[in-house]
Amino acid sequence: MFPEMIYYEKAALEYKLGEELRRKYPDTEWIPIDNHNNIEEMRKRPNKDFGKMKQYLIVGIRKTHRYVENHKVSDYLVPYTSSGCTAMCLYCYLVCNYNKCSYLRLFVNREQMLERLIRHAQRADKEMVYEIGSNSDLILENTITGNLEWTIREFVKNPSGILTFPTKFDMVEPLLALDHKRRVIIRMSLNPQEIIRTVEFGTSPLNARIRALNAVCDAGYRVGILIAPVIMVEGWKELYEQLIRQMAEQLTDRVKKEAVIEIIFMTYSFVQNAINTEAFPNAVNLYEKEQMTGRGRGKYCYRKELREDGENYLRSLIGRYLKGMKILYIV
């Protein structure tokens, strides 16, 4: 049962959320650490323990607060209340940054982070959009901390700015009755069910994601869709046609009218391949030498001609089945 163990910075228990988590998990072993970024015994674990490590929870204080400019669906990427995840998607880009230590870390100094974000929004000379979920999945995190509900309630007391985050999870019920004032954009990541089953371990199934997206849109939230990452497994064209047909059949008219689509082709890495080979020896192999080319140090992407064919194919499918829906970008 999650979490099997909790590693924590002692100072984290001086915060309200730290105290709440200590009370929530009284029977779980709590192990003190000096720094959530450098847990030596975790760094030394072999790659085959990756799945086991995903069952651990890390509680600390976020010390890095640098905003990064972004020019896709937000103005800034904002470090927020968590990083990492309990899911085990074979392509997860966080593995590139944290290696096998991409487990879920919770940061208890949420008041400090939200206050800084609100001040930034108030100083801006235009309506800024802040991506608060680029390093984690806030719908998942909310099931443990309630942080997303707290954030939305507190953020909308201030008249400036918009929040956005992506998710692969369907646990949206606690958000539906909140007074969000249309200042939150929830973006659902969709992939063919076969890819979710074989690649996106520990995430919600496709049908549940679509139902959740319809529900938050009906509750008045702004919404978006990520078809991401597009993975060129055997028979990928048939799989993605099935996905887009299912979207056409199951998305509400309101979602089709309001949502924009982001499409992201998979980038893979040597680090991910090394971990997956040892941790999931029977899983699908995402590295296809004939399809891929180098992209920076130790990273791979699909060859230009394949990606261009994929882009044209997806544009044609969306034009056929989801007429009127806007593609924001394809990368």
C-alpha cells in the first residue's frame, strides 16, 4: 500500500502540511533525511528497483523557485507543490532529470510558493498563464495532499493570472464544485488505450480520462487536450485513428468547442532505456534504431521524415473526425 515508506526533511514537519501528512500516515515508517534532492541510499539502488522506489514518498521543502519562460500554453513554468509521480510511464521525461529517483516528492511550503506566484501575477502588465504541473501530476498529488483544491480556492481570491496543468488521471471529483472563476485550465493527456496499458503504467484508462475531461468542462473549467506523446509502435496509425474516433464519439460538444489540442511526439533517452530494460524487462521496447536519430546528449527523437508523415497523418485525422477543433502546436 502506498506509501511503503516516507523520507522526510525534519523541518518539513514545522509546516502545516507536514503536520497533516504526519497525522495521515501514522503507521508508515518515517525516515529522516538531510536533503530531498540527495538521498544517498536511493541513488545507490539498482535500476531494477525503479518500480519499488515509486512506492516511496518524499516530504521536503522546495528551495528552487525560478520561473522559466514558456511560449506554448503558458507564459511561465512554475515550480510548485510536487515533483515526480507514482506512475511509471516508460517515456517519462522526469527520468532524464532525476534518473531512477523520479519518485513523488511533496513540498510543504505551499503558502510561500503561492504567495510568490500571486505577487508575480499582480505585477504583470497583462494576464499571465502559469503552468504549475510541468514536473508532476497535480490531480494525482491532490489525492494525497488536497493541495490542488487549496490552490484553486486561494488563487482565485486574487484577480490576476490563470493557472494550467496537465494530467493523466481521472480523480477530478473534488474540483467540480469549486468556484474557480474560469481561471484554471485543465489539460487532459490522451493516448490510445493499448499504449496506456502497455506504456503508461499506473495511470487512468482512456475512457476514464475522457469522462473526467467532460466533467471538468461541464463544471466550467477551461480545458485542453494533449495527444502526447505520440509513439510510433507497430500499428500506430490504426491505434491513433481509433483514439481520435473515440474522442469524436465520447467528448461532449462543449469540449469540442472549447478545447485546443497539443500534439507532442515522443522523445526517448539512453537513461530511460537503461532503467526500463532492467525494471521492466518484459515491457515494450520504445527505442527503435531505424526510426530514431540523436537529439542532444543521450536523447533520441523520430527521424524528420517519419515525424513529418506522422504530423500530416494526425492533422488529417483531426480534420476528418474532429472538425473545428484547433491544433495549438505539434512538436
